[in-house]
Amino acid sequence: MTTTPDPADLRFPAEALLTEPAVEEVIPVGEDVPVKRRSNSQWADVWRRYKRNKLAMVGLGVIGVLFVLAVVGQFLAPYDPFEQNLINTLEGPSADHWFGTDELGRDLFSGLLYGLRLAFIVGLSVMVGSLLIGVTLGAIAGYLGGAMDSLLMRITDVFLAFPYLIAAIILIRAFDPGRQHVYPVVIVLVVLAWPTTGRLMRGQVLAAREAEYVEAARSIGAPGPRIVLRHILPNSIAPVLVYAFTGIGVAIVSMAGLSFLGIGVPTDEPEWGRMIAAGFKFFQVPGSSYLWVFPSIAIVITVLAFAFVADGLRDSLDPKLR
Amino acid sequence: MVVEDIGLDASAPLLEVRDLRVHFKTDRGTVKAVDGVSWSISEGETMAIVGESGSGKSVSAMTILGLIQSPPATFPTGDIFLRGRSLMRMPEKQQRRLRGKEIAMIFQDPLTALNPVFKVGDQIAEMVRNHQDVSKTVAKRRALDLLGEVGIPNPAVRLNQYPHEFSGGMRQRAMIAMALANDPQVLLADEPTTALDVTVQAQIMALLTKLQEDRNTAIVLITHDLGVVASHADRINVMYAGRIVESGTTDEIFYQPRHAYTFGLLSSLARMDFSRQERLLPIKGQPPSLANVPKGCAFHPRCAFTTEKCTAAIPVLEPVGGDGHVAACVHSDRVAIAYEERVVTP
Amino acid sequence: MGKFIIRRMAQGVLVIIAAMAAIFLALFAIGDPFSSSGDKVVPPDTQALLRSKFGLDKPLPLQFVIYLKNMFTGDLGIDYDQRRQVSSMLGEALPHTVRLALVAIVLDILIGVIAGIIAAVFRYTFWDVLVTILTTLALGVPVFVLGLSLRANVTGHFFFPAVPRSAFGEEPFWLAEVILPALALAVTDAAFVARLMRGSMLEVMRADYIRTARAKGLSERTVIGRHALRNSVIPVVTYMGIGFGTLLGGAIITETIFLYPGVGLLLFKSIQNNNNPVIMAVAAFAVIVFVGLSLIVDILYAYLDPRIRLS
């Protein structure tokens, strides 16, 4: 993202010079290496690197504003997003209706605010849900290995054998054929998201399991769950968290894509994808493009903001990957 | 070998580095990786550059090959001459023709230095074909001969294997075969044995010596391992924090060190050639960051001989007796006496 | 190597059967379309007749076994809507989807790989920043937003045919028809590929063997084109394989937007009227293609990286 060279990029050759393997004839004396509290300085380091990424900071700001809007939006909204007004349909943007009204006279701006709230709820729920399931199962499979591991891998194999959208469509139809609720969408997106999280977690745990500090913990007789929770998780969860965070944007777009196809959220729910699909039906009517353009802009801004932050998080947690 | 190049001077030293400086600009300040280094080497000679990690020894070798990219590097002063031709003022294209043909290099870790996705034989043949106008078959044939020459058993099979199928020692042999494919005049060996087992180290060094005798190659041996240097080098340059602090023949360095840093290195080394020896003395502290080199003599914070004179100015290399034995230490006399006291020479 | 392929193939077959069982179960949960319209529209005995005609009166596991058996003879059943052979419906849609997937993947490779290489080789220059900005934007725009924008503004102009096709006109040239949906599909993927390629290339450019290649006196073009590219393209190949597999399974959203008569549109239509035999067939096809391509990618991977090949 940034254009100024980062010290991490100078690994070759200047950095390589500074980090050549230690040489035997030098025996460092304790006096000159101040011992820092690792956890604090680590997060401070992450934040310092994160701050340097301007786009990531912009993303964070936008998400902050959107979050506030999502929380207090229902008080800000000038109209009830479900309220129909049949004498005032398909009105373009005006002082009364900032973003105009839809074919049933519902206020588009209020609808967008409602959709924002929905996007946050669904995005965050999917992230938390897939993290809980994926991290738990992935850690168990990775730490125990053997039959548990094979079982989990085969299950995820089946899940990952489906093209994402096809799986989502069929599952949602199976869960909720009548399109009555929003929660089946969350459940299905979690069901489809956890296998990747789980696999990532498993790989991380597999790598950490062999590390010397885990060996050390085992040698002093620490019990298995304690080793996983205290020693393995803190050292291996960062990439999983970044991945899960990326999942927020994916979940928001997936929900919108599904309802764009007329699947998932109830038919009258002011959901961005559904609003786009409904609005696009009128695209040949002159002056009606606001119907699908505004929700499109809303979704693009939200997704971009989350993508910027996810990028920044990834870069600052693992500067080598830039 | 190549005579058609303009500026070739048969009387000039084979390879000469003159007042070379290589600096890098980073967030943490200017890293002075090489800061005014001069040396030269002639045919059949083995010259060692010895120093701790971060002393600038590898960077100077990479600069000779033109592998240091600028930016981020800058070269404030200095030049490098191959038979009197300036490598630094030579256009990149011409420099490239010398790379691998007249100056070749082998690296510390032969596993990462070989491309994992190409067969070893192809990687050697590529080196041949890049500098000689021969067919693929001939190049492959030459690769086969080279693998045999560096002592790889069953070379016809090994030719078609990938680097990860070789053991560490075999990989380094393959690297050497590749480096010598065009019979270069100068071989830069950057820590060639550091990544290897001790027994294999000796084999590799013996191989290098043998090949050197066959071809009269000049070898620049870059290492932190004084043990390797003692038995193979003709001359030694000791580097510290980007500068040469002492230079002399191997005997001079080992038996009459005149720089406090050389003294420190030798005092931390177990010696078989002395009848009696005092306890090993490690050098305290760590090498300085090259972005922030101590004032005056860079070694003074770690030195046992430090006085105020050490911080006044950067000491320059001065003759300390012998033929070309120089040291940059204001206390070279005290170092000499201390060393005499420390060891009883045979 | 042979063993590895056979083991992976066996695994793949098992995964496909498990996945198909899952679809079967899911479709059963959705219910059959003959009862959902209500008893007044379709009388109960007609419903029963229809159910037995389509084999829905048998126990579910038996239905599944029969389905698998028929599938091997190329019989995918008969659709509920027009009473046509599902296999022929799939056969009509497939060439369209294959064309779309091929054009999209070619665009992916062309745009993504080249942009990624440029960004990596000219790191921190204008070109790198440009690629970074463009890929970030592209990744933030959902395919339906991009597709709709193209459909609203570009179809019917230049040489692009109007959507929907006019009822009487002749069939448009396939490339003209396919290029806009392919573009909509390719943009996101190409952005992803570009980033993957850039990251992978930068990682490889730091490797010791690149330094060796330069020390051999190879030209920068050879160093990048031969030594760096071969190593850095490995993760991209994996991603492309999976992307291609997804595309072949039907680009549902894009095909729907452009009313492009491929597998995705077929699936969309069948979902709208609970046409289970078609959903089943398309989903099974998608899974088979997807798993098959993963296998091919694994083999390709082993070919590209000898370290994997022999272990």
C-alpha cells in the first residue's frame, strides 16, 4: 500500500547483513539486551505498522462511521423502511426522500440504513460463528491428530467440493424453503465458512505443535488443553483471525448475491442485494438508475472498507507477506 | 583469458578492490556495510576475508559481482578492477558477460542457492551455455564431466536429479561444479562450508584446493571460521564494521596479530599449534549495528585495550613490520606484547 | 506418482458421492413441487401418480442408488417442468458455459499474471501503486454490481449484442456475446490473481537461487522469466484451477444478469420453480468438475514443484 520502502523489504541485501546467523566467537553478554514485555510490544508493533498504511486507516475510519450508523441508524432514518406509500412510488431523490423511493413508495435512504444494520449483523455473526466452530475443531484436529484429524479433513473435503454459491443456494433452500427469516442465511454462511477456517487453524496448530516451546510445556507435564489454550493458540491464531476478518466482507457480498438472485432473506427485507435486483428491473426507465446505483454504492463502500482493514491487518501482522 | 576487451592491462593485479564503500539508506539511518575497503588478489592465490556477521564481508563480494542493487545501495567511493578494467564503470551488459565467466561465486547455503524446480544438470548446463556458444548436448556433457570432477559419484544419474535429492555436501559440490563451469579466474566463496557438517567441510575445502591447483584460480574465501582460514588461506584481511582492520599473511595474522580485534578473535579460538595456552577469552558484547557505528575505532566499546585515543579518530591502516602486514590499531604495540605474554610460541 | 494419482482419484470419487448424497438430502428437505402448490391445485391422487412417475414414492436411499445407477448410463432423469431429458438440457447449456469459463480464465491469466509480474518487478514505482489501487477496487466491487453496470451501459452498444436477445434476430456471434459476462467474471479473479502473483513473485525474488541466477551472468529477463516465474506461478496455478472449476459449475449471478444461456442460468431457473432433477444434475455436475479440476491441479502442482512430486 505504501510507497516508502519498509525495512522488511531491504532484507536483501542490507537487512540480510544485519540478520546473518550469529557467529560462535561472539558471546553476547546480558548487559546490552533489555528484556521487553513481549506481548505489549508485539501489539504496539502491529499497531505501528498498521498506522503507516493510509488506506487501512481510511478503511478503519469508514467502518467506524458505518458501525455508528448501523447502531443508531433506526433513530436517524426519516421513515420506516417497511412503510409503503403507494401515491409516492418511484420518486427520484428529493428533499423529502434523499435517495428517492422504490416501486412501493418505500424510502430508499431508510432502507439503506436498515440494510447496513443487517450487513453488520450478518457479517459479524458469520465471522464469530465460523471462528468458534473452525478454531475449536481445527485446534482439536491439529492437536490430537490421528482419527479425529482424518475425520475432520474428510468432512471439510466434502464441504469444499462444492462451488460456494451453488452450495449456499441449495442449503438455504433446504433450511428455509419459504424465505421467512434471515437467520438461515447466517447459519448457511457459517456452515460454508468454517471448513476453511478450520483447515487454516489445523495447519497452524500442526506447525506449532512441533515447536520447542510446546515441547517444553509438555516436558513439564502441562495438561493437553492447557498447552493448546496457553501455548499454541496465542502463537498460531493471528492468520486465522485475519482470514476470519476477510470473511466479513465475503459474508456481506454473499448475502447480497443470494438475495440478488431472490434467495435467502425474506422478500420484503430491505437488504442491499435485494434492493439492487428490485431496482434493476426498471433500468430501462429513464432516471430510475438511482434505484440500484445507491445500494450498489453502499455495498461497494462497505466491502472496500472491510477489505482495506483486512489488508492492513494482514500486512501489519506479517510484514514479510507484503 | 579474454584479450579483446579494451583497457586490459596484463601487468595489473588480477582483481583489485580500491577504497570501496557500499552504503544503504534505511529507516534506521545509513547502513555503511562496506566503508573504505582495499585489497587485491593474484592468480592461484587464496585470500581470506574474516569477520563476524555484519562486518561487510559478504556485501563486498556481492558488489564485485555487481549483485548489489542501487537503489537502495549507493557507492560513494571506490572501484573494482579486473586486470585493470573497472567493473563499476563498465556497462551492465558487459559486466554480465564477466559474471560467471571470469568471476564466479559460491554461496553459504547450497540448498537455497540452487533453484528447486530445475534439474541440477540443467542448472550447470545453463551456466555453460550462457557464456559459451555450444549446443545443449555439449553443455549437458560438460555438466556431466564437471559433476564427476567435483567428486559426485554416479554423475550420469545425479545430472537428472533435483537439488532436494542431494545431500548438503553434494549440493555444495554441485554449486562448485557450476561456479567452475567456465574456468573463471576468480572464485568468490562466501562461507562455503558454514552450513555443512564438520567432516564434509574438510572435504569441500580439499576439493576447492585441488581444483584451484588444477586451474590456477584465485579464491576469495569469505568466512568467520578462523579454523578454515588457517589451513587454506595465503593472506588474511580481518574486517570489522565495514572496514579492514588488519591485513597480512596467514602466519603474520596467527602468530603476530597487531590489532586488538584480531587479538580477541585469536584469544577466543582453541589452538592446537601452541604448547601452552591460557584460558579462552570470548570477545564481550556484540558487533555494532552498521547503521550506528561507534565513533573512532569501531571496536573500542568491546576492546580490552581501549584508551581515550581510540575514540579520537578512526585509525588508519599502518605498516606493523613484515612485508605488507598492516593494522589499524593505535595500540598495536600493546597488542603485540599482550599476545606474546598470552602464548608461548613453538 | 501413479499411486498418488490413484489414491487422490479414489478420494475424489468418495467426496463426489458424499457431496451428491448431501445434495440429494437437501433437495428432499426442500420438498417435492407437487405438494407445495396445495391440494386444491393438484388433486392428491394426481400428486401420488406424479410422485410414482418420478420415482419419489420409493425410500430415499433407494432413490439415491437408482439415481447413481442411471447417472452412469447418462440418464439424469426428466425435468418436472417441460418433461424433457435433463441430460439434453445440460448438454445445451454446457457449451455456452465452457466458452464463458474459457474466455474468463484467459482474461484472468492475461490481466492477473501480467499485472502481478509488473507490480512485483517494478516494485514501489508508479506501476506497482497503480496495480495495487486497481486490484483493491476490483476486489471491493461485487460481481453483480459490475455485471449490472456493464449490462446497463455497454450491452447493445458497439459490437456487443443487446440483452435479452431480440426475438427474431439471428444468433449473435458467440465471442461478442460472451465477452461482457466474461469480463464481469474475470475482473475480481484477475485482481486476486494479480495480488497472488505479486506476493509470490516478491517472495521468490528474495530467494537465494535468484541471486545465484544473477551470479551466473544471466540477463534480468532470463532471471525473471525462467527462474523466478516458474517458482512463483505455483500458487497461482492452484487458484486458477479452483477458479476455473467454479466457473464451469455455472456463473449463476453473471449468467442471470446477462441472460446468458449457460448452466448457471439453467440452475437459476430451476431453483425458481423447484425443478429438482435439474438442480440435482447441475449441482452434481459442478461438484464433479470441481473435484476433477482439483485433482488436475494437484498433478500439475507436482509437475511444477519436483519437491512434491517425489515425496
